[in-house]
Amino acid sequence: MDKQLLSGNEAVALAAFDCGVNLGCGYPGTPSSEILDGFSALGGDAEWEPNEKCALETAIGVALAGGRALVTMKHVGLNVAADPFFTVAYSGTPGGLVVVSADDPGMASSQNEQDNRRYAISAGVPMFEPSDSQECYDFLCAAFLLADQFRSPVLFRMTTRVCHSKCVVVRGKSAPDARRSGAFAIDPKSNVMVPAFARLAHTRLRPDLAALRAPNEENLYNKIIEKSSDLGIISSGVAYQHAREAAPDASILKIGFTHPLPEKTIREFAAKVKRLVVVEEGDPVLADAVRALGIAIDPAEEIFRFGELNVDRVRKLLAHDASEEPAPRVAPHPPQLCPGCPHRKTFETLRDLGCLVSGDIGCYTLGVMPPFNAIHSCVCMGASVTVGLGLRKMLPENEARRVVSVIGDSTFFHTGINGVVEMVYNRPPTGHLLIILDNRTTAMTGMQENPGTGKKLNHVDPAPRLMPEDIVRGIGVDFVAVVDSTAEQEKFAALVKECLASTRTSVIVVRRPCVIAAVRSKKSGN
């Protein structure tokens, strides 16, 4: 058997390759980004899409044609893809479709710590939760088999520690499955979700989901450790690893196939222990489900709902110790824009001009930090444009004219374009200024390619390069300029002043390559 030391992300990539996945697609987002890079390096066909909604919809097309498709994203990406996610739960696909949601408890690199297990419950799709790299490999293979059998998309919920921690993985197959050839069967009742067909699909979904309980009761993906009857722990994901170390004498039910739950197994386990505790990371999803079965549990204090769990925190949870926890260890130097970063001069200028800056998601969000202090709101991907428009429409004219929206090139392609349409269609009385920071890469998540870089996911194959200035001109923006705010700082400052004083809709594309990406590209010869 082939043994390798792999991270969870690498194990998912290997499993996808071994399962003969026809296409892997997604949008880069920590902690999920390495999955598609790894899949591509193994020889799989992988694509970065403009956003997660595009990725899931492309994957649905592959699966409707009988292929296997893997979609990867971080937890907030599923918010963007939620519309097709809920609908494909109704229609299903003849090919296998697995959606990876990489959640980020503790918000190591995210604006919230939502628990995407709730998506599986709400949409009515089966869900796996691996607790280590071996389970990442085994469970992904199982997810594709289940997707084939039930025609259902599967949610594959990972978390930061599972994505990035490593362990030895035993490869389950000596050779990968052959990639499937495509064929589309015309079946409007299954594939066209108009209300009449969707109602029928919904009535099929719930019985199919209930039917999945039977194989889950066989505990192929769950683990029961029978030790002391004094304490029983129900857990899932990486929390199981912490619970084993924190309470080595406890009996543990580790659930890997977490929706629909193995209710009979849970009842039998609960009946064998005197005290039952649910140890989980994030919302009390398992705890609420166990209570709904009429089973009494010893509840955890609210404090353990927030942030990542670790062994010490689980010990405190089990001891009902809700005392104040030590402040999280902070890095000796707070995150900051890199020396030589092309965004530095942009934020210095906006600060010095006294602008009110509606910011966005990316490394340039660090413009909020000293010495720039130049970002004043940040909500989600693409929101800089539309939040800025809202500010313009509400503030008095002298204040409205200070408002500037700032967005990165990858984020512009992700969800910024719709905001520009809004800017042109429902323009504020004072006009508006959007600055697109084009550093020729998706820097924050690991220097991935995007539609504006001219290269495919593997950094080698050429692709058409979309130019933001051409797109916004086509939408109908009044004034468009391209400038290098580092080499042409005075020109940039003059352009900003001119745009703020006018009533035009304006876009300034600030173009200068990321210094790190430029060095890497030079070293690789690309």
C-alpha cells in the first residue's frame, strides 16, 4: 500500500485524483486553497473560477453530463454559492458532486466563523466531517460513492486544523479510477427546477435523506471507543482528536458521517454512560440534535462555542470551568503590508487626502492598520463598491465626496463587477470613485491566478487576460484611468482629487505587480 505524509488538503486532492474526478473547480480561500493546486499537480483538470457560485454551477454542469466534480471553497464562499447549492439538492445529478466547505473556527483568516454544518441540514444534503488526513482521503472516496448511489450532492466539511495538519495516509487504490466520458440525458422533470418539477423533487429529497440513516447506522464512517461508563463524549471533526487526549479514559462516539445522524447508534451509546457531553467546534449543532432525540446531555458553557478548541479548552469544557481564558497569543509583529507592496502609496495618498474608504477582502484590507489607517469599512467580497454607494447616498454632500471604494483585481472579478453596474445604473448625485488595485495575482490566499493574470491555475498555461478598465468602460463608467501609484504618486493623487470633485462615475485602475509574485514568477521562468 502507498503511504504518504499528507495534509488534509493534500489528502483530498489525492482522493479526488484516485476517484477519477473530471473537473475540480473553486475560488481560492484559506484554508481550502491548496486542494486544487494539489489536484492539478497530480495531473487532474482544475480551474480557478471567478467566484464560488460560478465554480459550483460549472461543477453541476459536469455532473449533469455524468462526470465527477469537486468544488472547493472556504466557509464564506458557500454563502456566495448557496443559490445553486440549495437547488441542486433538489435536482441531484447523475454524476458525483462533492462540495468542500473549509470552515475557519477562530477566524485565523476570515471575517466570521460561521458553522457550515447548518447548510447541510438546511439544504437537506448528506455531510461528511473528517478528523484527520486519512479520513479526508477515505471520506472523500466514500462521498463520491454515496453521491453516485443517491444522485445527491455531498457537503464535505473541513476545518482549519484538519486542512493543514499532517498525518500518514494509506492510499486506498493502486491505480486511479478512469475519468468518465460525458453524456447528457434530457430529463426536464429532474433537471429543470420550475415550481411544478421542484415540488416533486422536494418530496423525493426528504425520503432519500432519511434512507441514508440506515447505512450510517452501520458505522462505516463513525467510531465507537468503549472505555469508562462514567463519561461519554460525542464528537466530530478535529474536536474528536482533542477530546481523546483531554479525556483518555472516556468512552467516545466519533461521528464522521454527520448528516443525517445515526440516531440509533447515538441512543445506544448514550444509554451506556452516566454522563454525556458533546464536544464540538463551533455552533451546538450536534448538541441540539442529540437533545432533539430526547437524550439528556451535560451542556457546555457558551464560551466554548467561540474560537478553535484545543486539549486545554476541552479539559475546561469537561470540568465546567468557564473562567476567563488567557488572551490568545499574538504575533510579535502584527500583520502589515509587505515592504515594497504596491498598495502602500495608494493608502498613504488616501489617508493624506482624508478619504472615507470602503474596503474589501484581500491583502489590501491591511490598509486599515497603522501607519495607513485608511480603510473604514469592510463587509465581504465585492461589498466595497456597493457599501461605498450607500454611504454616498446617505451622507451630506461634503462628506459624500470623501467616499472612495477600494477593491482588488481578483475580488473585482469575484463580485465587484455587479457593484459597478449598480454604480452606473443607480448613480449617487455626487457620482462615485472606485479604485481597483491590480497587482496581477490573488495575493492573500497564496498567489493564485485569476481572470486578469493571463494564466491558468497551473501558472504555466496561457489564458485570455481580462482587463478591468475594458470591463468598466463597457459597463458605462464615465471616467477610467490607469496609473502606477508608486511610480506616479503625484499623478495618482491628482486623479483622486479630480474624481472626488466631480459628479462622474470614475474608476482608477492602480496597476503594479505584487513584489512577491513578481519574484516567484521570475524564479520559475514564467
